[in-house]
Amino acid sequence: MPRAFTPKVVTASDLLEGDVIYLTESDDWTRELSQAELITDEAHAQLRLLLAEQQPDIVVGPYLADMANGPDGPEPVHFREAFRRKGPSNYAHGKQELASNV
Amino acid sequence: MYNYTEFDTAFLAERNAQFRAQVERRIAGHLTEDEFKPLRLMNGVYLQLHAYMLRVAIPYGTLNGAQMRQLALLAETWDKGYGHFTTRQNIQYNWPKLRDIPDMLDALGEVGLHAIQTSGNTIRNVTADHFAGAAQDELADPRPVAELIRQWSTDHPEFQFLGRKFKIAITGAEQDRAVTRAHDIGLRMVERDGEIGFEVLVGGGLGRTPLIGKAIRDFLPKADLLPYLEAVLSVYNLLGRRDNKYKARIKIMVHEHGIDDIRDRVEERFAAIRPSFSGIDQQLLAQIEPQFAAPDFLATDLAAYDATYKRDPLFRAWADTNLTAHRRDDHAIVTISLKAHGETPGDASAAQMRIMADLAERYAYNELRISHEQNVILPHVPRGYLPEIHAQLRKAGLATANVGLISDIIACPGMDYCALATARSIPIAQEIATRFDDLKLEHEIGELKIKISGCINACGHHHVGHIGILGLDRAGVENYQITLGGDGTETAAIGERAGPGFSADEIIPAIERLVLAYLDLREDKSETFLQTYRRTGLAPFKAALYPEAKAHAA
């Protein structure tokens, strides 16, 4: 039996800033994971990833990252995505600098 | 130190202009990421977890005050006010924007610095003994030769697309402070019949397959160095594996073919190309050598030093740990620790960089070094100036007296920054340092090198740590493996894995058990951790690490 599809978001790095961005339902990119589109269907996931891959002038290295459905939108299930969402642990840099993300 | 010629300056300006145009073409959409990536890597630009990262070469770890000040300017203007000094004696900026990087490279060019070949499958920044030119145990200063290698390897057309990256380290001293045995090529200056030449080691390296380099030539005359290096590289370029990234380093080639077979191939190639070296390289070296001449050493009054040493316990503690004997009795080598307890190993703020630049200019003949252990060195300091230097370092938070001790930890950036990492390293280093500072045991423990890597690529040199820590991802949780008995010096050894890994919560108590076991096991205070480990072997340390296993066995 094929493995059940787990929810995902499309994420990438911004070409100019290099920071972490996520694809939204309205085809825009957001810097807040809570605003990202949580994808629950495998075929739809592939289409969304294709859309991202067609924007090399905006994003670098798009991929599908596993997420859980939390009360405030998508939540990381792996610590790597948790660090990408938050920023480094030794300084309050990266996304931690934006008060809305704390 | 080496001063750029007109040729160097023009070369660098042209190269930076090329990269500026490449960045513009990428932003305009004329280059894909696949096309752009090798170009940016050749210029030291990575895309990391949260941002781009610019890795700037500090050739053989040598800087002057103006260069250090320029590094501070970059940190302040285009980054977040700090930089991270690395185990390859480089500096990394963690937050540059793509559009700003060409300006950063131009600013570096103003002081004769660059980021060329700090990444990619090329010959990387040549590293050297950070005490070069100052150490007591030195045969000769290795930096003129390191500079010659830098010029030869920069943009060398034959070696721009090697199977994998290639790292060279060089030392002119008896004690190996440059980890030459863990490099693709390690060069040790040796003397035979009054002539200085090199012992050439090949095939060392850490990473997923740690191996100690083997001697391919016991004595190579100085004039044969470049043709011989070219012969080694050219054999590797053709024979090294390209089918599997993880088997592409020269160490695997040496391991698979055997050192004798490789030696024969290298000698054959060497014989073929040696005649094409007409001696221009030696003329060039003769022009480089005077630029590394020792400064005109000043005689200073030692009374102030002696008086402060007697009177001030903080100064005394710092002098006892952070000073190394200089080749002149009235001078000292100062190691400025970038390992304040609880701070990030190897990080310095722009303000700290400026203070170190000031101190170098005012008191230390305008020379600075970066060590692979992520500290900053003032290689030549008249002893009379030490109390004043210490006072100024204290004000800047740079006077931590811990060089060579348990909190002088090498740590890679780990998953706090690095896209390749499998776990974090920095918080583990911070917690170990803070814990042993709280216990007030650091000076009692004595010499102990802990080295932490956040993935199997081993940028944190964990295999050659007396205690090595490797961070892994085990079923979605950070997990830390311990290796023991590693050594990066002339008695190099790869550490032995102690057993199953520990979670992030368990690793600090595990290190504490290990160190307390050492204090029980050592014969006396003069027996270091590494000596005790070599005497007793793994068993008693393993028992301390895994007390439950012992209980079950009993």
C-alpha cells in the first residue's frame, strides 16, 4: 500500500534576500508560515511545486516540506523546519527580528 | 605580509566586475540558479538556512589592522554587526543580501582581500600554523610558500573543476598546529643536510571517512614544490572518482590504490612536468619572502609586566593560559579568545574587530592571525605592553582566560545557520562552556580540546577532538555522538566512537560524567585528558558515559 500523503507547504529561499518564504493560497509568497497554504492532496502538491519552480526570478530551491495542521495554520513537524521558521538560536536574528513572528 | 602588485589588484578588480555582472544577470533572469550556483560558489557565496552567506578568505590566517578594520566595516554595513571566524582561518558573514555582495567584494578588494576559491571543487584557501614567524619551535616561516601556493592555485586552469574540494595546510614548526595530517595535502617543513624542504603528506581528511594523511615524500626540495603539487593534483584530477560525491576526495583514491601506487604515478607525472618549470616560481618566491620578514623587534621595559603579574590575579590567569612563548624572550604570542563563556565560538562583533585592529597597530607591529581553533592571535607582542593590552581586551569582553581549556571549543555553525547541518552545534558549545564555568573546574581540568560538528562533514573537526561531538538527526530528533581520543597534532589520531548517542538534554551531563571520570582516573594533575585516555583506553570512560549498561552487566 502506498504511504498516506502527509500535509505539506511549498517553501523556498527568496532570491534577493535569501530568507525563508512560503507559498500562499493566493499564489503569493509570505515570510510567515502561518499564512502559508497547507496542502493535503498529493496531486495538488505537485502542481503547487511546479508553480514555484516556474518562478526562478523570485525563488531559489523550492521544495515541499512536511507540516502539521495547527490552530494557527501550518506547524513544522521536523526541527529543521522549526529553525527555518524561527531563525538561529544564538541571536534573535532572522524572523525573530520581526515582532509579528515572535 | 604580502602586498598586492598591480597585477594582483587588476586581476581582483576584473574578477569582481565579472561577478557583479553575473549577479545582475541572475537577478534579471538571464541565468538560472543551476547556471549561477557554480559561479557564486567560486566567489564564496552560499545560500544557507536563513540567508546568503559570504565566506571571505584570510590567506594562511594572516591579516593587518586595516584589513581587520575592513572586515568590521563589512559586518556593520552589510551584515548584522558581527562575523564568524572559521576552522579554515576564514571569516563568514551570515546575513548578506544578494545585491550587496558585489559591493562587499569591492570593499574587500580595497584592502587586498577576496572570497575566491573559498568554495567549489577547487584548491581552497591554504591554511598555515597560526604562530608562523613567531613560534619558538619553528624551522622557517611557512607563509611565503603558502602565498606562492595561493598565487599558483588561484584560477589555475587545470584545477577549476576538480572531482571535489581540495585543501592544503602547511607548517614550518615541530609542533603541528595546522592539522596537516587531516588535509588533502599536508606540508611540513623539514631540514636535511642544512637544506630546507618538505615532508609531503597526502590523503588525510575528516568528513564521513576520516583518514590520517600518509607520507608520499619524506623530503621534497623547496624548488620542486609547485611541480610536485601539480603532479599530485593532476594524478588526482584524472584518477580520483567522479561517480560518487562521497568517494571523490583524494583520501579515497589513496586508500583504494594504496600510497605506493599513487607515489609511483605522482613521480612519473612529476618527472614529465618538472622541466616545464623554468624557475620563475622561485624568482617569484624570492620576491615574496622579504615581505614576510620579521618586524624590527622593540625592547620594552619588563618591570610593568612583572609587577602586574604579581599583583593582578586576573592578569596572571590570562597570561598563564593565553600567552605562548615567542622566539624572543622579551616578546610573547597573545591568543585572544573568541570563546567567552556562553557566547558563540568564533564570533566577533565589529567593535571587537576594531579593538583588535587597534591593538595590533599600536602594540603588535600591525599583525594579526586567525587560528583554525577560531581565535585571534597577536603573533608578536613586546612583553612590556601586555598589561595594557589585557586591560583593553577586558573592556571589550575579549579577555577570557581559557585558551586550550574545556571552554575553548571549536564548533561549526551547525543547524543554526548551515543548510547541510543535521543538528545544532552552537548551543551545545555554549552550554558546555557555561556549565564548566559554573563548576569552576576549568583550570583544574587543564588542557582539553572539545570539537563539535553539526553533521558528518566534520567542519568542527570532531574526529580530532580529545572529546568529539557529532550532531545527527535520529528519527527527527537531534542526537549527539561522542568520540574520544582524537588528536589533530603531530601525534594525530582519529577519535574512537564511545557508543550510542545522547539527546540534546543528555549530552551536557554526559560530558560532565566523562570529565569527572578523567579527574578520578588521572595519575596526577600533569597527566592531560588525552594522556589518560591513551593510558587507560576507552573502557573506564565508557563506563562513566553509560552507567546503566554497567549496572545491567553487574
